[in-house]
Amino acid sequence: MRDELTGICNIAKKEFYMNFKTKRLLVIGIILGVVFISASTYGGILIGGNPDEPLYKQGPNTVLGMVLSITSIFPAILAIALSYDSIVGERVKKSIYLLLSKPVSRNEIFCGKFLGAFSSIAVVYVAVLSIGYICIIGVSGVLPSAGDVLKACGALGLILLCIACWAALAMFFSTLFKTTTSCLIVSIVMWLFIIPIISQIGVVYYAVTTNALTSYGFKNTDFPWYAKMLYAINPDNCMSAYSNILGGVGQTMRVLSTKESLTGMVLFFIVVFILGLYIFGKTDLD
Amino acid sequence: MEKVIETVNLTKAYKKVLAVNNLNLRVHEKDVFGFLGPNGAGKTTTIKMMMGITKPTRGGVKILGYDVFKDGVKAKMQIGFVPDQFDFYPELNAVEHLNYYASLFRIPKEERSKRIDELLGMVGLSERKNSKVKTYSHGMRQRLVIAQALINKPKLLVLDEPTVGLDPKGSYETRQLIKKLGKEIPIFISSHLLYEVQEVCNRVGIINNGKLLRVDSIDNLTKLGGEINVQIECINMDEELINAVRGIDGVVDLSADGNILKAKVKNSELIPEIVTVITKEGGRIKSVSEVTLSLEDVFLRLTGEKNEG
């Protein structure tokens, strides 16, 4: 077990190092940083200086919630961009033969590669979110309470979990396909179309069959179990529970509670990750 | 002698194609074993199964006593492997690569740098050790792949076409290195370069269409069929002389080319008789030599690509 952990860590370390050496993470990370910090600074200006402003009274977490909503596309982009070719890329380049000839199991390789991709994105996200939060506080002059900081950390935790879900999905496809292009296309199509469409079917069915939808939105937010279950298969939907944590900012429709969102993401991650491990373990890499 | 590689009924089928068919092979600890076969014979598939990269349809492989598919990690701990097709991580340099592979072998950090320096010196990459691999030539990559195969001080080396793409100097140096290593550890080399196998190996296995045709020492293989080739340089050769030699019982085949008479005989005791007949018929012998079969002849004969004689 200890040897396996060492193997996973060694592979993860190399992946982490490689991710910072290649331009992919750098480019997307810079774009995320610019958008996030600009939006945070602008939000800070908006709420700052006027204690009568309702947003001022709600504190910096309100702005953070809005900024997270604006940048909600980035967790999936980063996760897919850094994970889609982690297995298939090595297979195409044939560098996987050198790796497989070393005393590491396929499970260690899969876990190490996942951990490497996830940790490099996590480092970028934690840094960007921390700088953004400091910007909001610095520009607005509104100090968060200890509770606010904890809630911001909770929101960050949800985002990291969402990143883990998309990274696991991209890696799962990486074990299935034989070319990097097909893996990238399928990962993007799943993220942008298939999963979002499936996740809305239950809500739409509920709206149509019960006339629950009015021009002002849903009459009540007590959605049936099937609508919740389908809605929870999209990690992006679950991630928006950060809005619940931060005070309901930036969320138009609340289908899932924070606990349900968390459960949804954890289950999504476990199922997809185990499927990826299983398929990689069984694949003939010739 | 202890077996370092043992395959039992190893079979790999791809849909309708039988890439490897019931392969039973034993490589011993003193062997530098050449694995020969034409393209598509099943050499690389066999090696991939030995390394646990591809799973067999049937049968099994034991390396250094470990079942590759049950105790793969333990087996690989003691193997150095050079695949026929490979690539490195373009953004990393030679030291970073070797350091990474050494870490996967759990080699302590304090031992790594010394070992890496030694290996890079051995393969002649010391001066470029800090350059990114993407700037390396094919030959340099080939040398680096040999270095990575030796990072764990292996007890068995498995080399799949180790000199492919190397220039003559690089190829020669690699062969010298293999010869040197072969004195210390068993080596399994797959190659289609017959002179290379003949130079570095002591035992050879020949495979074709997934079937192992023969395993033997090179000495035995070149005496294949028990027939001896004799080459006689002779002056005053005429049709009568040739017919007289052809008439000797035990001469299997005879051909003349200018002053050279080539005969295939059943045993070496017939050579003095041939000499006597030639002299009797007025021929003047300048030289007589016994020609052994080359590995190429044996290979082509066994794989059916050259007719007998």
C-alpha cells in the first residue's frame, strides 16, 4: 500500500511539473486570473464606499458569488484541457510503453495522472480565488467575518469537487479512445450538450406536466426526486450550490440543496473514476 | 540453469489473426537470446505480453520466476526494457526523465544523481543532459532509452530492435554495449538484423506467423541439416571433372562458377575424396574451404523464404 502511494505521488509530481511547463495551464490560468481579478475589483468598487448600499451590508461574499458565477465555465475547461490526453496522449506518442515497463500498476498510473492534473488546477484556482477575494476586500474596504471566510472556503471546496468530476470524466474518455482528438471532442460534447440536456429533462418534464413554471419562475422549489436526480448528474449544476453557501447570489433556480449537490458530485466522481480505473486496467494497449 | 523467461502456451489472437500461437520459450540466466522473425511474425506482440502491456488470449509468462500478470510490479522491478516504438516527454530533459523513471523504481534520491551521471556518461549524453528531449536527434533518444533501461541495474534486459534508426557508429557502440552487458546479465533481443544477432547472441529463437520454429545455439543452427558446404578453387576445371565429382556418393549438390566449385556434402570425410577425384581428373587445386551456413541462410530456410539448396 505504501509502495503504491509512493508510485501515485511520483507520477502525480511529474504530471504537476509537466502541467506547469506546458502552455495549456498557463494560458487558461492567465485568462481565468484576468477575468476573476477584474470582476472582483469591479465588484469591490461597486460595493465599496457606500455603507447604505445593500450589497455593502451583505459583505464581500456577495461579490465573490457573482464572480464565481461569471467564471463558472472555467472549472470544466481547465479540468478537460488538462486531463483529456493524459492516457490517450501517452498512448498515441507511445511513451506509455516506457511507463508501463516500470514497476507501477495501471491503477497507480491512473490515480497519479488524475492527482497531477487535479492538483495543478487546484493550485491555480486557490491562488486566483484568494487574490480575487483579497481584491474585493481591499477595494471595497469591507472586512469579511470569520464565518464569511469559512463560507468562501466552502464555495472553493465545491468548485474543486466540480473540477475533480470533470477531470475524472475526461480521463475516463482518455482510457476509451485511441486518438486525442476524438477524446477531446467527446469530452466537450458531453460537457456542453449531452450532460446539460439530460440533466434538464426531469425539470422540464416536471414543469410541463404540473404547470409549475410561471413567467416568474417555478411556483415552488420542491422538485420531485427524478428531477433532482437527473439535475444532479451535471457537476456544473451541483457546483452552483456555492450560491447557497454564499447567500443565494447568482442562482436563478434552486433545484438541489447544498447537501444534495455535494452528494451528486461525490457520486458522479466515484462512479466515473472507478469506471476509468476499470477500463484502463482492462485495455490492451497495443 | 535458472530460467529468466518462460512462456507457456502463450497465445494472442486478434479477431481472426493468430499473432502468437502456443509459444513455449525458455531463456536462461547465461543467455543473450536473439528473437528473430520477419515483420509481423509476432516478435513485438510476444515482448508486449512479456512486459504485461498486452494480455494474452491464452497461456502465461514468467519473468525471473514471477507471473507477469499476477506479480507484474515485482517482475518489472528487475527488468530493463527498450521498446521498439517509444517517445519521451518533449518538455523534460534527460536528467528529469531518468530521475522520474528512477523514482518509479523507488531508487533513493541520494543514489539517483550518481547513477544518472554514470548512465548518461555511458551512453554519451552527458553534454546534452540538460537539453529538452524535443531537441534530441533520433540517435540521442535511442541512447536515452537504453540509459533508462539500465537505471534500475536490471537482472534482465529486454530489447526490442535496439539499434533501429541508429547510424553505423551508434549501432556499433550499442552492440558493443550489449555484448558487455551480456557478460553480466541475461538479455533478450528482438531484431531483424541477422548480423547483429549473430554478433551478440549465443542462442536464437526463430518465429514466423506466430509460431516458434526453432530455438538453438547459433553454432547448432549454422550446422542445420547436417550438411557441409565446401568451396574449392580449382584450375583446369571441365565438364568431365564436374561430373566425376557429382558422381561421388554423398555429394548432395554441386555448382561451378568460374574457377570455384561449390559442393554440399553429407559429411566432412568426403572432402579428401573430392580432392582426390579432382586431382585424378587433371584439376589443380588452389584452395579448399569449409563454408558454414550463415544465420541468414538458416533464417530464410526456416521461414520458408528460400528454397533448399
